[in-house]
Amino acid sequence: MEIDNRPIGVFDSGVGGLTVVREIFGQLPDEEIVYFGDTGRAPYGNMDTEEIRAFVRQICGFLVDERDVKAIVIACNTIDALCRDELTEAYDSLPIVGVIEPGCMAALTALSVGLMATQASVDSGAHEKTFRSQGGNQPFYAVACPTLAKLVEDGGMGKPEALEEVSRYVGQVLEKEVDTLILGCTHYPILIPEIEKAAGGKLRIVNPAIATAASLKNILELRGIKRDGHLKPPRHEFVLSKASDAFGTICIAMFDNYVPDISIHILG
Ligand code: DGL
């Protein structure tokens, strides 16, 4: 079996990508991760496409040129929707895994699908296009949730306002009588307690992070580039463009029984 001991680069506009990191920790416990969260500029979801593309070029330049990652995980639906083609072209020798395709595949058995995502993701139509390209022909309803990523970045999860905000968007999904809801923004799994409460058991909730980690695992195995499992336990590096209170809270919630070895660097 071939091996590659270099880290995996995972990035998001902010703290949402930690929901994907959690699943990678669970499914690929020997791998090392360099996580970049652009907390200084998040949320991206209401920004102009060219601005997002410029930020993403900087982040991937850092991951590839300064950290020599062996694969990239776009742990952000908005970036996956808007920058995927550019990244595939720029880094054609690197495996790139996004969250949209695995998330849509996980919803293919639905009777009808609801999607909650950022305004930019919904405007791009990327989720529905991907769902259709995988053979999904069920009704598909997208609801833009322009305030939710910021709510999470500001550490609002668990507060009464969070349930109020979430209920507003979940209510729009329930009106469409769908049976399955894709969480089309990596920040939203942090709000699953609120989403489940608002849904009242009426929706199957798809967290694309689980299928994304499975897809990453598959690619590493196929290419023979997994890290050597006999090495000492992985040491992860988390880089944030600005200090974030929500980051600590989310890490505690996400990595409850598992205490990963993480070094944290704050750039701003
Ligand atoms: N976490 C991101 C996503 O999956 C983006 C949130 C944002 O920055 O607006 O879409």
C-alpha cells in the first residue's frame, strides 16, 4: 500500500467547516489536517462572487504552497458552488472534495427535497443542478437563509434567538411539504438542535459532512495516499484569520469525546 504523510487542507469562510473536520476525525483518525477558517472575513454567503474567489485563491495558495497539502476539502457550500471549477483547474493534480455532491447524493432517496443554504449558494442553483445531474428528479425547494451563518459565527447557537431565526427558515421548508432537508451550509449542523426542534420530527435531516468525509476516505484509498497508521498520532493545525469566541465553543461541542492534538494560529 502506498502512503502519503502530508496533511489534508480543509477550509471554510469561518467556523462552519469544523462540522466537516469532525467527520474526518471520525472516519480518518490517522490523517493530519490543516484547517483554515477565514473568521476575519466571514460570512461569505452574501458577498460578491469575485470577492469570494479572490479570498479563496489566497487560502488555497496558503494550503498548497505553505503547507504542502495532499488534498483539499472545500468545507463550504458557497465556495464549492462558486469556485469549484477554478480550483479544479488551478490544482489539477490534487484531489479536491467538496460538500455539495456528497450532500445531494445522500438525499437521492427522498420523496421531495428541501435545501437550506446561503443566499449565494441558492442564487447559484448549484445544489439543484448537482442533484439533477445525479439522476434526482424529485421536487427540489431551496430556501436562502442569509442570517444563519453570521448567527453561528457570533456564537448565537443555543440562545433563544437562534431557535426563533431557525424556525422562520424551517417553516418555509415545511410549507413545501418536503420529507428531507439538506443542510446546505456547513455552519448549519451546529444548529441541528434548533433545526430538529423547529422541524418537529417531520424532516429527515441530511448533514453533508458525513458523506463528504466518506468521499474523502474513498479518494485517499483509491489514490493510495493515506497517512501511515503506524506513525505517532496526528497533530492538526487550525489557522484562523481572526480570533473567534465561537470557535472554542464549537470545538468543545464538536469534539466532545475525542481530544485531538491541535495547534491554533490566529493571523489577525
Ligand atoms: N459555511 C459556508 C457554507 O457552507 C458559508 C457560510 C458563509 O460564510 O456565509 O456555505
